[in-house]
Amino acid sequence: MGAQVAGVGLLTGWGEGPGALPVDAVAAAAGRAVLPLARPALDSERFRRATRECLLGVAAVNAMLAEAGLERAAIRGEGTALLFVTAAAYGASNVEFLGARSGTLHFPYTAPSTLAGEVAIEFGLTGAYVILVGGAPATIDALWQASLLLAQGRCRRAVVLVVETFVECEALWRRARWTLPPPLVETAACALLEAGDTAAVYRAVAAPTRPAAAERRAGRTLAAEPLVTLALARAAGEPAARLTGSWRGRRASIELAVAGAPARV
């Protein structure tokens, strides 16, 4: 048994979906260091004190369901695994904490689990649960783990979610010795994997010779880059996608089958 991508939701500082991405992110940014995502307006009292990152995670899953043509009931329950990845992680909550500003988190370093928890509660996800903190290779790892869970029959579907925000901790990115060239583009992306006939192929890779299409089109999206590539592949109707990612000297890739997007009326 293999795995295939059944849906991809993509929200970036450029807009919703791969169609919103410019041809050249650096040129389109026109000198802007960060392209932000607005705080989603979700109609629920439960979200009154939720962080912006939590709301973006929920919005990304909603975007994935809409793109895949599925209702929420399709992913509810113990048959769906949730794998959450982020590189920015608890940067925003730490800045808030160190600035002695009143926030929603008493323990800033728990921010990643708070986001994943809010998503799990909102969509009723009670299956396998993984959180990875790192750049694009961590998302490759998450996709690989999702494919293994499917192959082993430990889930029927797997949600791989990435949320990267930069506005609140922009100064940190600017002064860090390993600061990445702009633009940093806030991104919330979600992929749905389900059982398929083609096994995923995971491997270490050599250093890329030029920026990936996802980086040229979207800008710096850190852990979200592989899902940006998936969104572009699915929009183009490609039957398979090879995703690569590098972060602090580590590089990895995965090849995944991509199911056709549902027809739009």
C-alpha cells in the first residue's frame, strides 16, 4: 500500500491558493521584508483568546477541505493522523513573553502543541499525533511518517499541517546571524494524504543548484516550502511530485503521488 495527496490548502501573504503566487517573489515584494497573513475571522467564542497562529492552522485545514471537496466529517475521528510542522515555532509567543506583554500562553515554549491541539479539537481529530520543529526537511519527514502510518494501517487519512508566522518576531530574524534573504512570507498550508497504489520514496539529497520553484514563486516560507510545491503540482495536474527541502545543512526529499483535483462547477 502506498500514499497519495488528496488535497492541499494554501494560505500565504500573497493570498489564497497557488494562483495568488507571483512569478518572481523577490520582485513582487518590492523591498518588503515580511509579507503577513491577516488574523482569520473565525466565528466561534472558543477562539476568542486563540493566538493568530492557532487561527491560521484552523483556516489552513478549512482551505484544504474546500480544495479537496470534502466535508469536515471526512476527517473526524481516530482514523485521521495529525502531523504539525513549524520552524518559527514559539518565536512570536517568546517575544510576547519577554516583552512582559499579556498574552494567551503562560508557557511560550508550548506554542506548537497549543496550535496542534486547537486544530485537533476543532476538527475532532483523535488519531496519531506528531509535532516536528524545523525547516523544510522536517516537513519532508512529516510527509514520510504520514505515508508510513497509512502503509501500516495505523490511519486512513493523514493531515500534514504547517504554519509559519514572522511579523511578531521580525526583529529576531533580522539580527540572527543566519538570517535568510527576504521576503519572509507568512504561510499556513495543509496537505491531506490517503492510501494509494504508489509507495512514497524518501531519500537524502545533495545541495540544490538553484532555488526551488516554490521559493522563486512564494519567497521564504521555511517549513511550508514542500507544501507550496505540492500545491503547485496539484494545481498543474501533475500525477506525482518530488519535494525537496534544506535547513541548516540538512537536506531531504520525498516523491509522492498526487490525486487529481476535483472538478469545479
